[in-house]
Amino acid sequence: MTTQKPPNHPNVDWKQAPRLARWWAIDANGEAHWYCEPNVAARTDFWFAEELPAPTFGYAGDYKDSLTERPAKKAGGSMA
């Protein structure tokens, strides 16, 4: 069985994203958010991912298909 990665929304401008943002997505209410890397609370097994408001970047598809992962850093340290 092959796990297929969801297609990325090509118009997401990662230059506008917070430094720790790892994903961008639209929720069921049509609002866009940056999702940051999970944080684990000290001495617990509890974790959370910060959710910050984001532009919609013109996304018009089904919100369930909007999840877009930040591109990996390219050689030389710049983001795609």
C-alpha cells in the first residue's frame, strides 16, 4: 500500500509564514491558518500545535484538501 501525500496549494506564500509554521490549511469555516510544529509540555505527554491566522491565498477548493506542508529547505538554507 502506498501512502500518497496530499497535493500542495501552489499559491501559499511561505515568506509570509511565521518561522515555526509547518503547515497551512483552510478550516470548515473557510478560515485559513498556519499550524506550527508541535510543542511538548515539559514532564508530560501532552502536546499542542499553535494555530495562527493566515491569508487564504485564493484557495477555492474543498477545505478537506487544503492541507499544505511547508517545503523542505533547499541547499543554501532558503525556503522554496
